[in-house]
Amino acid sequence: MYWEVHGAGDPVFLSGGWGTFCHGGVQHLPAGLTERHTVVVFDHRGLAGSDDDLSIPSSTATMADDVIALADHLGIERAHLVGIVGIGACIFQQVALHRPSLARSLINSGCWARADRYLAAQMDLWLDVHREMGFAAFQRLVVLESFRPDYFAARGDRLLGPTGGWKELRGNLSAHARLTEAAKAHDTLDRLSRIACPTLVFHNGADRITPPRTTRPVQAGIPGAIGHEMPQAAHVVTGRDATAEFAGRILDFLAEC
């Protein structure tokens, strides 16, 4: 398992979706986070620097146990769990269930507790496009669905290509398939009531992948969870004002906890 530690302060485990904040990606973390916290980022199984065991079924529960093992290795007994965009948020739901004592707080953005038929069909389509048409076609599709149209119009060249979005899946169809398997099978809906730590869930109104349809059940299922509405935000939060709001709310919540 590949991991990096950045910053100083109370520990935070941070994860994203089908990519990584490692290998130079720390620049994409919410502004100010590493100035206030020790932030641990890592590669999911099968991505970049982390290997995988294909004989083991892929699941968010297994990946949560990876995070718990990493915390033990680093000697971290309590940490904030910040899941930004997608499967990372789901993994941290499982961490909070598997090791409640580790979860000082939980933040979820772009999340779900159980993939509905629409979300599962989206993920199947992405995998089919990757398999049948190649990575470039998959990248175009998922980038178009993940970013606001105005942001893509201004920065589309940066979002596509070898250094663009989801680049870790280029030439790695196996990892894409394994992540799809885990994401579709993720199901904590009937266990969310057992999460006891303070929880913040973002609801992004312009998200075409995990809109409030999938995020609201997470907030509703966790006792005392609070929500933060971002009506104009897409799956990936972009734009100066929106990213400042997103980062500010995360930092404020961590300080409150």
C-alpha cells in the first residue's frame, strides 16, 4: 500500500474517488488543510503505487480494512476521515463502522450508501466505454459528467490527456473493473445508524453522478449528521468561490470536532 503524509496537526485520513492525491496530487487538497492538519493520503488497491490481490473480491469493506491497517502502522489511534468525491467517502463510512474508535469525525462528499439502479448503470457504462472504446473515450465521458460545463469550456485541455482526470486508470482496465465492483456493491444503508462520530455530508446540486438523490440518505441515516448545500457545485467542486466555500466548511467542521 502506497501512502504519503503531509502537513502537521491533528491527523486526517483523506481519500478521493477513482484516482489519488498522491504523487504530486496534494496540490488538489482543500486549501489550508495541510497547514492545520497532518494529512495521510494513499493509493487504493490496484492504483499507482498500491498492489492488489485479484483472488480477493473487491469491496469497500476490504479497502476500509486497508485504511485501518495503515492507521495501526502509523500509530494513529484517532483521526478525522475526509472522503472527497466518490468511493473514498464510501470507504470511510466502512472505517467508521469497522473501527469506531478511530473515527474522530466523518466528512462525505459525492457519496452514496447503496448504489441505486441509475448510479450502477452509469458505472457500468463507464467500464464498457473503457473496455470497448479505450481510455481516452472513457476519460472524456467521465470528465464531462464530473465538471460544470463552464469549467470544462475554460479548462478542458487540462482535464483530458495523459495528465488529466482519472489518469491512474490509463492502461489499467483491471483496476477500473475492480473499483466498479466495489462501488456497485457498497451497501451501508442499513448500518449507518451505528456511526457515532460527528458527520458532515455535502449535497452538490449540479452533481450528475452523486446528486442529493444519493447523498441525502447518508445524512439521514447517520444520527446527528449535518448537511451542507452547494446548489451550483458539480461532482468535482471547482471555481474560486465554490472551492473556497468547500474548503472553509471542511476546516470549520474539523475545528468544531
